[in-house]
Amino acid sequence: MTARLAAVAGAALLLAVSLAGCAAEEPADTTTPSHFTPSASPGDASATPTADPVDLPTDCREILSDDVLAQLSDVPLNDAAFGESGPQDDGSLVCVWGDPGADTTNLATTIERMSRGPALALLNELMDDEDFSCWDADGGTRCEKTWENETYPVTDGRTLFWRQDVLIDTRYSNLAPEGYTASIVAALFD
């Protein structure tokens, strides 16, 4: 078991280093557990929140640092061609950065409420079934994976971050601003 964890941790470190140039920030802790487990079962009345609830954002620009916004300065935000975006009726926020005339260059983030049980089930499923790398970061859990686009010679990817019943889920293709997820995490939790 120790050898398996060491191998997984080594692979996670290698992946994290290789992703550093692809928009993902290098994780502070690259130890990848075999599975994340909630401390209390979903719906358990004895489970108490460890922090005050986080207000979900309503503005896609306000959750990004000046540096990240500068990287996106020429990219349209929430163009109608990409479908419904902006604040949603359920309180979530959908931010879609991309030129509707481009074949593949875009980035879409959904920020929504998701309780611990369903969030950890989702992250475990991504680890088990889709080979995502996950680790503890910034007081929460971060998972990510990149792959080559099937049609174009560009990198696609997905990054998820969960903390305090909030899930940040970003899918991107050929558009990965450095510090993007870290900027959203800082805006919501710091």
C-alpha cells in the first residue's frame, strides 16, 4: 500500500509540474490519496459545517485578479453563441470566455453549491474512471486533467476545486490563463 501511495504521489507530482505551464497552478501538496472520504455521510444530521457558508459570486470579472483579467483582455465574455451564462436562477454562476468565431479556443467555468458527499463522489469518480489527479490544496480539494484535442493540435483540460460546499468546475480548450483557478479561490475564500 505504501509503495502504491508513493507511486501515485510521484505521478501526481510529475503531472503537476508538467501542468504548471498549462494554466494550473502547481499544488502545494501533491499527495494523491486513493480516495477522498467525507468525515460524515451525506445527510448526517450530526455533520456540522466547519466555516460560514460562502456567498456565490454574481460577476465573472470580479472573481479574477488583475493579472488574470489582463490575460483575458481580448477574449469575449459570455457571448450568447455559447448559450446561457452569467448568474443562474439556482444561484450558480456560469462564465464562458471565448470568441464564438474560433473553432476551439474557450474556457467555461461553473461555480455552484455542492455538498460534501456528492462533491467527493464526483471527484472520486473522476480519479477512478477518467484518471484525474486530485490533491488537497488551499483548504479544499483540487482535481485536474489535460489531454490533446481530438481535432486540433491544442491542449484541452478540466480543473475542479471544492471547498465549503462550493464547486468551481472549469473546462477549457486552448485557453488556460495562468493563475485562473487560484484567483477564483482567493476571491471566494480569502
